[in-house]
Amino acid sequence: MEIFTGRVSGGKVELPSDVFPEGAEVTVWRADPEEPFELTAEQVAELKESLEQVRRGEYVDGDVLLAELRSRAQR
């Protein structure tokens, strides 16, 4: 995963033209202007490592996690 910043111009998100091949699927996350969002280089590295862990299957499914948390809360 890589993180890029772009701008909206004429209703379209503009990113550097050499970043994505034609037809690439991307996810857009809108930053709240009232709450600026920035990641440090360390945070970006941590995010990338977390995504690699998911790709390796090293994660807990969200439904399983929620069930475990509910179980703990009822004790």
C-alpha cells in the first residue's frame, strides 16, 4: 500500500499521472477540514507493516474480535 495526496479540481480527484495505471482501483478518504490529518513517516511505516500482516493472514476477523469483547464485557 502506498499513500498519496491529491486535490479535487472540477469535481475530480487529481493525483500525479505517473502513480496509477489506467483502470487502477483506488480508495478515497476525505480529510475533515476541521480536523487536519497527517501521518508521520513512522506512522506510515506502521500502517504499511499492519497491511503486510493482514496480507500474511496475521489478523483477527472483526466479527470474532467483537464477539470476544462482548464476552469479556459480560463477565
